[in-house]
Amino acid sequence: MISELLRKIFKKTPKRNKEQGTALERYRKSFIHAVEGIIYCLKYEHNMIIIVVATIVVTICGFLFQIHPFEWLFVITMCGTISACEMINSSMEAAIDLATSTIHPLAKIAKDTASSATLILCITSVIGACIIFIPKIIEMIGV
């Protein structure tokens, strides 16, 4: 099933030629498609909204608690990585749904393990956020 899908994809993939525009035009189109992917995820993937809200909250907390540059690196890296992982998860789910309309145990494994990658990143980031913010909260309340 998957090998058939791969054959179809690679058989129909057009070769790049000068008729498709200059390199700059191709980069522009590629950028527009990437933005469309972000917009799609924000509109239709409920977990992306949770990730965006968490990113906003953590960013506000970072400014309020004046975290150090290395802590900012962790926060920015984790927020970006989780967002990217969720988008990869969504694309894998869409590709699996395209490949098969029947419920298949291997499709379930693929979908479940892809989503578990995002979950693991989220758990890791919560642990890191606790390490960064709990001491600052304790210091602020004077315990």
C-alpha cells in the first residue's frame, strides 16, 4: 500500500525546468506554501492552538521574570521544535489518511507514534519550564 503511494508520488513528480520560473520565484512560491501550511494548522489542528497559547504564556512569563539569554534559548528552541513537530505529525496523519481509508493496525501505529513524539517534546519542555520558572516564582513570593 505505502510502496504504491510512493511509486505514484515519484512517478508524477515534475522535473524542475525554466518554465517554472526563476529560482527567486520558486523560493517565493515555496515560502507561500509554507505559510499556507502554518495557516492550515492554526485553523484545523486544535493542538496547534494549545501550542500557540502556551508559547504566548511562556514568552510573557519570560519577560516578566527576566529570564537569562540561555533560558531564552531553551524556551525559543522548545517552542519552535514543538510547533514543527506538531506540523510534521499533522502531515504524517494526512498522508496516512490519503494512503488508506480503512482502519489498519500499521496506520494506527504510525499515527500514534508520530503524535507521541510531540507529547514527549511537550513533557520535556514542561520539565524545562519548571526548572526555569519555579525558582523565580519562589523568589518572587518570598518563600
